[in-house]
Amino acid sequence: LVLFRIPYVGWVFRIAAFVFGFGALLVCMWLEIK
């Protein structure tokens, strides 16, 4: 993809993926505790 050649867009995508993954992990933990 051409977007990945731009450092800023690449970092935004990495941060978004990290936040989404971390949020999913918290939801899974919350459901198990509940």
C-alpha cells in the first residue's frame, strides 16, 4: 500500500491497531470477571 510509505500514516495505523487490540483484551478480561 502507498499509505505505508508515509511514516505518519503508518504510526497512526499502528497506534490504532494497538489501542483496538488492548481494548479487546480489556473487554475479554471484564467479561471473565463479570
